[in-house]
Amino acid sequence: MLKTVNPATGQEIAQYAELSPAQIEEKLALAMQAFTRWRQETVETRTALLEQIANTFEENKDRLARQATMEMGKTYASSVGEVEKCIACFRHFAKAGPAMLRGESYGLSNGNRAEIKFLPLGPVLAIMPWNFPYWQVVRFMAPAILAGNVGLLKHASLVQGTAALIEEMALLAGAPPGLFQNLAIGSKAVAGVIADPRVAAVTLTGSEGAGAAVAEQAGRHLKKLVLELGGSDPFIVMPSADLDKAVKQAVTARVMNTGQSCICGKRMIVHADIYDRFKDAFITAMRAVKAGDPMDKATDMGPLSSAAQRDTVLQQLEDAKQQGAQLHGGEALPGPGAFMNAGVLTDLPPGSAFLQEEVFGPVAMLFRAGDIDEAIRIANDIPYGLGSSVWTEDKAEQAKFIEEIEAGMTAINQVLASSPEAPFGGIKRSGYGRELSHYGLHEFMNLKTVLHAS
């Protein structure tokens, strides 16, 4: 059984029976039947469905948001914002979709002509995490529907209610049976689904370990794969930055989703000239963050996703202290629920093994950099390369950061966030491939070259 537990209370919400092998086979067969029909539908039919799914999400916004908050603990306001972002994503691909699917034609040196067409691949398996339980799915789902593919969702066990709601919304919007299905399965069943010849490709958002395992399985069967894995993003502040704004946004970056976001700033790297001022203001602001009931409007952040996740973070903090770091805040809160205070780690010893880890909770690491070169060195001295955020008004510094930070994304004077219009993804151990925009759409399409004689 797959169990969901409310992390704010520790109370079990529901249990979901895992699909049997026979039930998995039924869903794979239905997916293939749906693909055979859906790939032949017009672009207008596909975009109309995306618009209708957006409308269905809009009509059920409160229900969807409450389910996410109950299952993984983010504040209700954050859940509403996530649902609204999904609505915008569906509508973006509905509006921009026809142009994204338009091919091109050009002459060749031999006098003939080449035509480029984008064609669907087939059923795509999406293995998704719990931290943004709607958005992570929709940024795969919307392009897949537009492309003419069909989707199979293996969602995290602790958000199975949310996963079922996504499928329900698609069906309420008029999606054909089999176009988008939730697979209530555990991790052990994933390899068999990837191996099935009807599954054309796989996309995963998750941990480095999960990504490595799925990459091995997909590689064994030569399946196309996109991976969006962990990150320990640098948040660099230089002397020319608006310090008050940088401090405020550093807090926002670190405690959004209770620190459980791959692209939130985790390592605050501050120039020596402003380090002390930033440190004092940042620690004060982080201590002021209110953790509590995620349904309360006055709450800044809810619990972590589970007691186990909080225990993992607390153990990381203990390890960091044992290696010489100073912890300001970051304590577990008494009573039921997986709550803890926001915190800041300072005086981290160079070469510490802890510095190579991702902390998936509301605790920031703070570093002093003597100059821009040292800031970049600290930023790059990790195995990850997902995102980054730099705060400077100096155009030359901005250009240097853009060129030299080893990451798939860099935000200038703003908190990094994903958007349907822009490609999303990382390098190094943060994965490969891209989601969103036309680049993400084309990851799971057959770019077919057609040669025409003159």
C-alpha cells in the first residue's frame, strides 16, 4: 500500500493499493491505444484540450491546493500559487503551441530541398517528486499533450492523492481515456515499465541517486531520457547590489517550499566588503521566519514533507557542526508535525564533505568571498550545476558570472524561477536535457528530416 501522511499533524490521510502487474499491463495497453489515435489529432484539437484542462484546474483551484498542502505541507498560499502557475503553463502551450510545432524547409547544395518535421514519439513515463506535486507534472504534461504523445505518471508515494487529482482533471476536461494516466506503483515496478517496448521515453525529476538508477535502466533499453536532479544553487551578492533587497530575496529563496526546492538559493556567497552587514541582516531575517500551520495566512512556511525528511536535514546540520560550522537557528520545533525553524550555517570549514551536499530544508550556507573570482570558485566547487542567482549592478560582473558560473540557468538580480516560456534544466550532476519552452517540447519529439528531389 502507498500511504499518505499529513506532515503538519503526523496523521495518516489515506492508503492507495499499488497496481498489480495485470493492472499495469491494462494501463500500458490503453496508453498505446490512446497514442495511436491522439497522434493523428490536429494541433487545434490538442491546444483546445490544453485550454480546457486549464479551465478545469481553475474551477478546482481550492480543492487542488488543499490536497497538496495536506499531503506535503506547503502553505496553502503556495499551493494556490502552484496551481495558478500550472494554469498559465497549459495556456501558454495552447497559445504558443502551433508555432512550436511548425517545421522548416530549406534548399540544399545539390539543388534538392530538406524539410524538418516534428512528430510524436509515443507514451512517455514521467517519474515525479513530491515538492511541487502539480508543477513538476504539468511542465511535462502540457508539452506531451501538445506534441501528440501520451503520459504515464509515476508520482511520489506521499502525494498519491494529488496524482489522482491530476488524472481526474484531465478526464473532466475531456481528455480521451489513456491520454494521461496515473500509475500508483512503487519504485520496484519502475524498471519493468521502462523496459516495456510501448514506453518511448522517460523523464525524471528527483534525487541524484534516483536519476542514476533510472538512467541505467533507460540506457539498457535505449530509451530517450531527460533528467532534472538536485542542486545546491549559489546566491551571489556583490557590493553594487541593493543589499536590503538582496537580503529579503535571499530569505525568500531559501524558505520557499520550506527549503525543499532544487532551484532555491542554498549557498549565499557574499563579497567581503558587505559580508558582515549581509550576515547580520540575513540571520535576523531568517530567525523571524514563522513556521506553523500551513493553512494559516500568517505562516511563512509549513512543515517539511515528512518527519523522515526533517530528520535527514537535522542530521546534516549536526554533521556540519561536527565539522566546525556554526548554526544560527535551524532547530526542530516541539509537538506534532515535521516542523523546524529556518537557519543559517556560517564558518564552514574549507574542504568539508558537507559542502558537497544538498540541504533540502530551510537552512542556508553563508560564505565570504574576497573578490569575484573567489565567488565564482566557491559557486562552482560542487558537483551540481542547476541554477544560480547573482546580485550586482555592474554589467561587466554580470557578464562574467553568466559566462563562468557552471549552471544551466543564471538569474540576474532576482530569485531564480521556472517559466513556461524559458528552457529549464542543469548540467553536471544536476542532470541533462531541458523542460519547458520549445526546447523542452522537442526533447520528446522525432525531429524527422524529409528530403525532396528538385
